[in-house]
Amino acid sequence: MPISRRGFLAGLPLLLAGCTTNSDYANYGPITDEPYPIKRVSLEKFKPELRRQEVAYATNEPAGTIVVDTPARRLYYVLGEGRAIRYGVGVGRNGYALAGHAYIGRKAEWPGWTPTGKMIARDPRNRRYAGGVPGGLSSPLGARALYLYRGGGDTMFRIHGTTQPWSIGQAMSSGCIRMMNHDVIDLYNRVNVGARVLVLQA
């Protein structure tokens, strides 16, 4: 039986809802046991492929490695045996990116943020934050931060949460890797200081 245009449009919300699983609702519901409550994510605003899920993933990197696929706007936490947890991320604008290997030098919950001198030079509006923004719902680093190091030194790049969840899937940051707060908490709980990180660029 042919479906009318009106019938198709009426059924479209149900069709789209079919792309949202029970695990999605569980992964992105309200979080109330944090120092600052985190609201439920409006899943209809995010493509299913930007939501956290376990996927098949072929890599030579060992289990426990974080792989950031910058061009694809995806981050993978390698589980081993051809599997990984995939997350959607926001990445840096062209010219503001880390590439190659690094490691997690430290971790922080609800970290504060202070713009670097380069950030202030690129965008003088950041000067008002030169004294730092304390951790909390207003901090651009969100609920968690993983600090990327090389050779014992801080690269000044981070994997962190965000106050701008709509930026996930976009290239607009100052080079850091943004995640939804729900996702960065999940990743934070999986990785240890010293964990290997590989950032892939185009």
C-alpha cells in the first residue's frame, strides 16, 4: 500500500526515535551525584553516530589507548580484540591541532580554566578570563579534563567536557578535544594517568 506524503511526515518522528536506543537514554540521562548536576542530553539534537557506543575497530594500538580521529570527529577508547568505545567529539579549527602520540599526564574533575597567552592574542575577548575561571558549570573544560603530555611536559592540549554540547561534531575549538560531559566522565573513569593517546590528522 503506497504511503502518502502526509502519512510519511506523520510517522517520521517515530522513525527517528527508532534510532535512539534504551542505552542512549541510560547513557545521557540526568546525573545528580556530581558536585554540579548535569542535565539530560537532548538526543534528538545529535546524530546517532555521535553518541557513545561500542563498535568494531581495527587498530594496532594496544587496549587502553585513546585514538582521536580528528577528520572524522570521533574518539575511540581501544578495548582490544577488534573492539572500541566510540564517542563523538568536537575538534580544533584548522591550524589549532595536536598530531601524533602523547599520554595522559594528569586528570582533573571539574577543572578550572585559564586561557593561554596565545588564546588571548587570537581572541582578545579572552582577556577578561586571564585570572582564570573556577571549576563548575561555567568552566569551558566541563566536568572532566585529561591533560595531554609529551616527554614530561604539558602540550597545553586537553580532552575535556564542554559547556557547548552543540559543538560536538564540529571543528571550532582552540585545538582541544571536546566531549559531552556525560561522555568525558565515562572516558575519565576508564583511563589512568600514563595512558597512551594517538591523535590522527588529515
